[in-house]
Amino acid sequence: MVLGGLLYWSNRRKETAPPPTASKSPTVVRVTPTDVASVTVKQKGAPPVTVRRESSTSWQITSPATYPADTNAVTAILTSLNPLLADQVVEDKATNLTPFGLGDPAVEVDVTSKDGRSHQVLVGDGTPAGGDVYVALAGDPRVFTAASYIKTSLNKSLNDLRDKRLLPVDASSVTTMELQRKGQEIAFGRVQNGWQIQKPQTYRTDTFQVDDLLQQAVGAKWDAASSVEEASKDFAKATPVATLQLTGSSGTDTLQVRKGVDNSYYAKSSALNGEYKIDSAVATAVGEALSRPLDDFRNKQLFNFGYNDPDKIEYHAGATDLVLTHSGNTWMSDGKKMDTESVEQVVTALRDLAAAKFVDSGFAKADIEVAVTSEDGKKIEKAGIQKTREGAIAKRDDGPSLYSLDSVTLDGLTSAIAGVKPAAPAKKK
């Protein structure tokens, strides 16, 4: 009984004893990013770089010169200070900061809040064992050690903090684009469902391709490793590729791109002074987007009813007259329920009708006439198809464009039409 009682009280004490206190990393400073009005980074041997808040989402470099700031780079600094945790305190009351490299620190980051309060974070030498750096806060007698990545996250140069976009434009605000190349001008206007080619004439447009052009342009960045002086010399010798003009709610911006002999690309932007080498990570994609021929921006699909099944299909060719109507999951023709799988083959074949290329002539009289109704009867697309030796030439009723179809695509449609059949009779119970 005595032994049992001792075991009970021993276990009881283990259950009720408080857990051991976890060791906490010392806090050097805690900065609330949304409260910060300005940040100044001082690197040894370089002019201080000051960044001031323009709005809740934008920053401006004000010193040593005025530049747009990279919001992500500024945010990364503030995140490192929210909070800045140390590994340990190595001096409680340091009287001499020089042994730690903090008397003349490699990096100093001064943060000023909207209410005028400021903090100066000093980053000094690495510790003898490596892996850590010495850190201090001006006005605080303590010296800390912190992980070495803290120095990397705070040690930002002017180029690190600059916005490297050649066109710092919000793509969603752009309403018109003009692409000017040797002997050709293509103009795009934003419409309700995407984009519309306006020059050299009005064409049905591949919105995805135009969006990609815009994204490549606003995503182009200059190469921080290349000097502006060298880039300017190379730009003068390079071959013009294109000039793109963007107009939107913030005004008009222009990007002029040239290609060098070594397949490097150079740019001159209305948003920046001087000429720049385009960052090699994006240069080729930017150059290719600006070099695309007009036909790449045109909509090559003969019918545009998307991934939803149409409401009605009308097909007329010689003695073949087929009208298919769709309701729910059922396809009907001439009052008969049709085999769904065979009709879906027709729907797929219609989706696959796309121009291998555009042509200027060759269409005289349609051998096949097709009408597709979709969007609950609100959208009707009609096209005529004339067979040729190579395949066919198609023309929609709503425009002059001629679509050259290959023989495989045309055969897919005629075979699918021939395969349409009534639904199998329901099995008797």
C-alpha cells in the first residue's frame, strides 16, 4: 500500500508540474511595416539610399536620385524587422562597438515611422565561428548575434531597391496598344470580352496572344548587372525590333526595343532616363512577343462557342441537311432523340475548325454551310466552306477574313456528320 501511494503521488506531481519555460530569442527591434514612412539603407562606401512611402502599396526612392522603388524589395526589409530576432546577447553594456564591426557598420538601416519615431539598426562583422553576425540598435547598449541571412536581407544597394520594370504600368489599366514595326503598325483596343485588332483593319482577335504581348511588355526588366553607359552604346548599334505604345488611365508610355548582335536585347523606355539592357531571363520572350506577325494576333477559330455545348447546329451540304438542337443532356433532330456520343463528335469537329493560315482569295461559293447557335440563342455564328485541292477555304458571314483549312480538319467534320445517328431504343423491362 505504501509503495502504491508513493507511485500515485509521483505520477500526480508529473501531471500537475508546469511545463518547462521555452527559451525566447531576444528581440533587437520590432517594426510595424504599415506604420513606416521612410527607410534609409547606408552601405559602407556608398551613398545612402532613402525610400519614402507614396501610398499603401507604392514607394519612391528620393535619394541619391529619384527613381520608382521596388515595392517587394522594400517590403522584404520591413518584414526582416518585424521583428528582428537575435540568437543571443553577447554584451549587456558594450562601451566599445569597434571590436564587433559596429563602430563603422557595414550596413545601417534607419526606419522612420509616420509619427516621427525612428530606429537605427546596425549590422557589423561576422562572428569568429561564422554563421552569425553582430547586430545592435542605436541607443541600446546591448550587442547581439543574429543569423547571417539578416545581413543579406538588409544589405540592399540602390539597384536592389529600384523598380527594374522598364514600364511600371498596371496592365489592367491599359486600354489601347500600338505596335510599330518596320513598314507595319498594329493597333489593339480593349473591348468587353478582351481585345480587338483595329489596325491595319478590324479583325477577330486572339485575346490570349494580345494579353501575352501586354504581360511581356509590362514584365520586362532591365539588367542590374549591366552599366547604363555600356547599354547606351549597345542600344545605338542594335537593330530595331519594335516600338510599343501603351495608353491607359495613367497616361501613355512607350517602350522601344532593339536586338544586339549577340542576341541580347536593349530598350529605351519613356518611364526611365537612358537606355538599358533587358534582363536575359525575360529578354527573348519580350523580343519574340514584339516580333509576332499580325496573323498570330488574329483569332484562327472559325467558331467561338467555347467549351459549352451549343444550343443548335445547322449543317447543309448538297443533299445533306441536318439540324441538331440541344436541351439539357439531350440532342434532337427532326423530332428524334439522337445518339449523344455521335453528336459530340460533330461538336468537337466544329471546335477544331481553325485556320492553318489566312488567305486573301480563293473563296467563290460555299459547298458547305454551317450555323452554330449558342449562349441561349443570343449568339449565332454562320460560315460557308468551299472545298479546295488542299482542304478548304472558309468565310464567316460577319467579316471578310478567309480561313484556309487543312484537309484533315475538314475530313474530321464531314466524317462526324456522316456518323450522326439516332439514339438506341430504350430496353424493355
